[in-house]
Amino acid sequence: MQDLCRSNPELAVTALRYFNVAGAAEDGTLGEEHEPETHLIPAILLAVLGRRDKITLFGDDYPTPDGTCIRDYVHVEDVADAHVVALEKLRPGFVAYNLGIGRGDSVKEIVAAAAAVVGRPLPVEVGPRRPGDPPRLFADPTKIERELGWRARRTNLEQTIASAWRWFERHPHGYAGAAKDRA
């Protein structure tokens, strides 16, 4: 993309880089559903609903305060807001921005926050590490804050999980099961 923009000076490309998008629409109407589910927060909530037996922590011996991996979870509505800001400020050339909250939470912190949101303990077991998992991985959103004025607004972990839980409570069998859930 960068090379293409160099060869065509009128082309405008903004790349937004992010990972661990979490949460759901605040009103509970839109949420995350895919198969197989590999994302931590939805996997936890599926276990709460009984659609998974347990949550597996992939290692608890990382060089982090509690031994589990630390990741940056950015709320899906903040990601949507960043796309709007990026489109509104699109200019010729290529630019890339990292989206995130600029800090991470550990897997154990995610599990504890989810347990607090749903009001019950969660079925958790420790498994082996996954090959290639770094101990810490989070975004530095300084550039997008400085250049476009975007900053994640939904940074409270329990609120992010609560938004996902609202969707899962309303759609315990996913989008395909919505009609069944209303019956």
C-alpha cells in the first residue's frame, strides 16, 4: 500500500492496526460470534452460558506479575470511532496508526473481571503455553492521538466485558439462534 501511494500521489490510504477487539454494542444489539471461537472474552462468556466446558489459560509461567500473558483489549465501538475519524481526516499518501488503550491486562485479570461481571466463578484450567505467544503485547496509540485526536474512551475492563455479556445474554445461541431465543 505504501509503495502504491508513492507511485500514485493522489491515492489516500490509512491503515489502522489493532488486535484484541472486545466488547459489543453498548445497547446489546450487536456482538461477536464466529466459529471456532478463539478470542478470550467471548470464550469466557460461552463457558458461563454452558456452551463451553471451561476456559483454558495457555500458560501461567510467563514473566509477568501473575504469570499470564498481558494484552491490550480495545472496545469495538472505539475501533468503529477510529475508522470514522480516519476517514474524515483521510489525506493523500499512506499512514498507519496503532489502536489500543496503551496498556494491557493479564489473562487472569480478564477472568477475574468477567467473574465479577457475571457474578459467579468461572471454570478455568491451566494448559500449556501456545508456541509464539509473547508475554506482553499492547498498542502504542500515541501517534493517532497526536495526529487525529483519537483516543479510546471505553477503557474500563469490566465495562467492556459487561457490554459483551449484554449481547451474549440476549443472544445465548448467537445470531442464528435469535428467533429460537425469542420463542
